Amino acid sequence: MVSAPERWFPLAALLFHAMSLGFGASNAIGQSYPSKPIRIIVPTPPAGGADLLARTVAQKLSERLGQQVIVDNRPGASGNLGMELAARAAPDGYTIATGSATNLAINPTLYSKLPYDAVKDFAPISMGALFTHLLVVHPTVPARSVKELIAVLKSSQGEPTYGSAGAGTPTHLAGVMFASSAGVRMVHVPYKGAAPALTDLLGGHISIMFPPLPVALPHLASGRFRVLGVTSLRRLTSHPDIPTIAESGFPGFEVVAWNGFVAPAATPKAVIARLSTEIATVIKMPEVRERLSADGSMPMANSPEEFSSFIKAELTKWGRVIKASGARVE
């Protein structure tokens, strides 16, 4: 008669062998990856914060991985089109995307239906950068401070227009929060990205905007718009003369956006780990940090687990803001 330990030994050995094979296969995937070009889907137009981050990282990532890293801009529907494309891509590590406060933390509450699930359909890789926004007006608006702008808005016969990068983006919700806090009304004009919206503000087609600092920065010295405030709680170290909206009569007013990298949910963990390590290495490079900082972004990298927790916390935070504002897109 065969004892229990003797009966279980072959099975245990078999299970251990299978686990070893699985671990070995996982390691092999991580070591052999990548063997062909990688695509980064950016769900916004060129020249925006996500695009600047993706292109800066792509160049160095390509050098480190020995494969071409292509940036593929797929704007539309406040980032929903590009994120749907990324969610449905093959989970093999050859298609990743720039996830943001808009498409991963705001849209899930703002939209009644989304073509993707912000948590279930993506595997977080790493944060990339944080950035604040500015409150700017066209020079024809007779205001040189936040308080003067509110006075102008309250005395205006019509309803001034403010542009955004699309419904539900931080550039839109910043306007919603500002109008609600100040007790004024503004007409929202959505665009397919922050850069096109800013172009129309420069041309005088809209009066007000809350552009991301990376998008507005190249035009700060042009005189084609007037900066009234910054949406972070603290003044910018690079532009300490710009007051915060919080100190201009609205304590606690804060809109800070972010961009990071995600992959389709079923992407092998070994590939996610490799990408996370490589992206973090790139983000920490002095020349990359200098480039991103010069564009108005605050470089930042973290682990897949940390980024996942951050996204969930942001979902909760922005969910409260959207529900309180009453904003909704069907």
C-alpha cells in the first residue's frame, strides 16, 4: 500500500515543475521583449501635455530598448476614442497609451457610457508627469486680475466664452469650478485638444481659457494673452509673479492634471515590469527632466502598483467634483 506522502509526491513534483515552467516563460517574455516596434497611443492632438511627454519618453525608450517607439495621436471625444483603441489592442506590450486625469479619472463619472473601463481594461505602468493650469484671457478682456475678471463677467451683457480641450477635461472642469465659485456664467466651447483651443484664444475667437502650463508656456512672452492666475495651491517656482487663484479669493481652488502610461489589461506582468523599469529610468534622466520641466511639467515616475492606487484615488476625487458640479455628458 502506498502511503499518502508517497501518493502526493509525484503530483507535488508535477505542480512545482509546471510553476517553474510558468516562471521561466514569464522571465523569457520579459527578457526577449521587445522584438518589434512599440506604439504609444496619445488620445490628444500633437503639442499637448500628453504628446510632449510621450515624444520625450519615446525617443529615449527607443534607444534603451533597441526598437522604434512610435507616437500615434488619436484625438477625439475627450480622449475616449484613443483609450478605446488602446483597451482593445493586443495585450502583448507593443501597444501602450498615455492615461491621464481626463480619460482615467474624470470621464468615468462625467460620461453616462464609456467604451472602456478605466480600472478593468488597463494595466498601469508608471506615472509620467504632473502639471498645473493657468487662467488666461484674451487682451480684449479688460481684466488684469482674478477679481477684475469676476467684475467684468458679472457686468457683461452677454456670456463670455471659455475654451477647453474637450468636455470633461481639467480645462473644462476648471472653468466649471471657477464659474461656480465666483457665481458667474460662461459659455463652454469644447475643442479636440488644448492646443487648438489656445490657438482660437490667441486669435480672439474665445475670451477665456484654463490651458495646461506645458501648452501655454511657449506663448507666455508673446503678449497675445494675459495670465491672471495659476490653478495650483502654490505659486510656480518658475513664474513666482503669477498669483494662485486660491490666494485671489478662492481658498482651496486647485486643478492639477497628470499623464502616465498604461497597457491593455491582460499584458504579461513581466512586460509591464520591464516597461515600468525602463520608463522610470528614462524619466529620471537629467536631460529628460530638464526637457519636461522646461515645458512646464513636473517629471514623476512610480511603480505599477503605486500608479494603480493613485488612479483609483483620483477617480474618487474627481467623481466628487463632477457630481457636485452637475456636469454630465450623455
